[in-house]
Amino acid sequence: MQLKLAFLEEPKPRQTQSEGPWNQIDPGARAMALEILSRLIAQMLAARTAKEASHD
């Protein structure tokens, strides 16, 4: 049984976690990004809750 086709390229190996883009960012910048994202999520949830409360 043939498991590989000769004309297809071998798939590239997946990046390990240490090689990913998130780990290439400065740790201080990562902390700032997480802080901004958490603030945005909190604002979105608060706006959603206020919108749902006004419909009742």
C-alpha cells in the first residue's frame, strides 16, 4: 500500500509553542496586550448586559 504520493510536497511541521508568534513578542508588550484585550472584553460584556437589560 502506497502511503505517500511522489508529486506532493511533504507537509511542513507545525511550529512548536516556543517558536510561535506570541512567544516572539516582548513579555512587557504581551502583558500590555492582555490588559487591553481584557479591558475590551469587559467593556463589550458590560454593553451587552446593558442592552439586554433595556429589552426587558
